[in-house]
Amino acid sequence: MASYDTIVIGGGPGGYVAAIRAAQLGQNTAVVERDKAGGRCLNYACIPAKTILHTAEVFSEVSQDGGELGIKANGVSIDWKAAQTRRAKVSKTLEDGVAMLWKKNKIEVLNGEGSLEGAGKVKVGSETHEAKAIILATGSVAMPIPGIDFSDRVIDTWGAWSLEKLPKALVVAGAGASGAEIASAYARLGVQVTLVEMLDQVLPLEDKDMARIVERQFKKDGIDVQLGTKVEGVSESKSGVTVKVGDKGVKAEYLAIAGGRRPDTDPLNLEAAGVKVEDNGRIAIDDYQRTSADGVLAIGDLVRGPALAHKAQEEGVVAAETAAGSETHPIDVDLVPGATFCHPQVASVGLTEDAAKESGRQINVGKFKLGGVGASVVYDDRAGMVKIVGDPEYGEILGAHIVGNRACDMISEFVDVIALEGGYPELARIVHPHPTMSEAVLDAARAVEGWAIHA
């Protein structure tokens, strides 16, 4: 039986960061990982998705827009095998990077599946280890549609990003972030995509104005967007599927389900340590990531808030610092930005306009189209928008929303301003470099008070 100060179960984004931070604080640390360093996000989800999305972006720009840019490229085509080889190479490079960081910080890797064996004990395979603190970071697993199981032709998001051959037709169930990314990538790669969403807008968690812009672009890219519609059933053959979408049958080679995920708690044996689980299946925690069991903390997709890698990483820092007895600062879940890497990208933080109205607060809204800044013409990024939902009493930014080719990079400015207790009047006076897309943020802040310069 080995003894440690901290054991982290799960080596994904939150887990590997928690382990490194614990080691930096002088804790004798081990991380339990049953698969690859970096976990699902790095090897099977976020990174593979963005790698294929980048291929789709470059292909679309060259094949469709190259002539206008002065680039002549005849016979441009997709080498899917090469794209998949690069996808695997990117993940392997980052996997090796995480493993190197563990080694650099003298973190012991315990290969296998971890479970709790009571107070301060973790079982990995046939061995049991002791720890003063245990951080749970096992992430989440894909959920199928009720009545429809995963199979060779009914695939989850990882199955969608790792197909051996580029399909001719694909049905995607779920138009949230993951489904929107899959649909956007494959449509720009020349695949006939049907995107099905049971609610009345794509990206249901985003502001309606942003969703409408994305829907228009999706349709322009050839995606058959079916809103307010369910996948009712599927019949499979060796060569494909027929998906019942509402009262219609849609033929494709695969049905990709991107309808949601659930916490991966089944192997953890939470009852053995007295860890309380909420009705929604997530582990109950306090502001410092502590569970109901002494010495056990939990982060990432296992706990409240959006299931996002960057949230998990910062929670990993808080958990490690809490476990080590160091001063720390709990994360503000309301300030975790959303980021969807479809085309165009969508990013947001805080309340949508509808949610702000429902809260009963007085609001002012500023909207500024990206086409108003010079950089948008240079970089062909004119269709998007920056939108700010503000409280006029104190100039507070209640919500910020961006649609555009680089929205996910641009949203951090809003997070910073809100975190530092600035508002849209301050943002309206901050000098932004020219020519950049960030100038749209400046004019959006001014638009809240009605004085956008380039509107």
C-alpha cells in the first residue's frame, strides 16, 4: 500500500491540472488514469474535434473563397486518411506533453481504473493506496437517445470525429455545441448533413440573435436544419441508416448522437466514502470543490456548472489548493465562458437577453455587426455580431455574446472586464488595436449607450 498526500482519479483536463498544481504545492501526488494522459477531451473529444474543424476551415477557404483571395487552386480535394492521421498526431503530441509535465513535476502515474475504498483509500486494479486528499476528475460519458442504442452506424461524438472514411451523408441528432461542431465541419467538407434539434433553435443555450446568425450560415453551407423535431427511430443496414426525423425518413451512412453526457461516476464506488450525489447525478460540492466526504473533492463534468474543459481545469487548481491547505479563490461558475467552434464560432458569458429580462432587471442592449470594423472586410468575417446585455443603473455587463470566425478568442476580454468589476462604460473607453476584430467589442460597448462610431 503506497501513501500519498493527494491522489487524483482521472487524467483529463481537470485531473492533470489538479495533479500538477498539487505537486507544485509540495504534495506527494499520484494520478490514476485508465487510458491516455489528457483523458477524453484531449484524445477523443475537444482536441480531435477542433483538429478536424480546422481542416474543414482551411478546405472551405481554399476551395470556395480562394479565387476572391487571389489563390488559384484547381482540383482541391480532401485526403481523409491524411486528415485522420493529423488528428491522431495532434492528440498524441498533446498526450505526450501532459505525460512530460507529470514526469517533470514528479507525479506518479497509476495505470488503471480508480475507485474509492472508504476514507482516504483508492483502489487501482488489485492494489489499494492511501491519500490525505482524493480529487475526483473522471469526466463524463455520452448518452444515447432513449430507445436508440449506439452501434456501428449509430455513433457518439468520438465516433463522428474518427470515421475511417468520409461519408456522403450524415444525420446529427442534437444542435448543441457538439452537434453544431460536427454538422458544421462535415458540411464544409462536402458531406450532406441533416441537423436535428428538438428545441426551436440551434445552440439552445445561446442568445437567440446569435443562434439566428448561425442557423443562416448553416443553411448557406448546405445543412438541412430541422428544428422542433425529434429523431423518432432508426433502421440500420450494412451500408447505412434510415433515420426517422419527425414523419420523414432520412437516409445517411451514420447517425451521430450529440444529445448530452452524464457524469462518469459508475466506477468510483462513491457510496464507500460517503460521497453525496444530487438528483441530477452530479456530485454535490461546496464552493471549494469539497464533497460531503472528508478529504474527497470533485471537479469538472462531475459537478455543477457547464461541462467544459476550461471550467474543469480551473476547478482542478481550486481543488488542489484546497486540499493542500493553501489560500485559493473559488471559481465563479457564472463567469465560465461558453465556446462553440462551429462556423461561425459562437462564444458567450453571462445572461442572454431573454434571461436578463426574466430576472426582472432593467436592461439596455448594444448590438454591433462585425461588418462595421475594417478588419472584417480584410478577413472576410462580416456576418457576425457582438451583443452586450447591460444594466444601465451601474453600467454592469450582464451578458456578452459574440458570433464570428474568432469569437472564442474574443470572449475573454468580456470575462476579464466583468471579473475586474468593470462595465460597458469602461470598456467603451479602452483603446483597441486597429485593424482587429476586437474593435467590434469597443463599438458594441458604445452601442449600449447609443454612440457606436461605425454603426
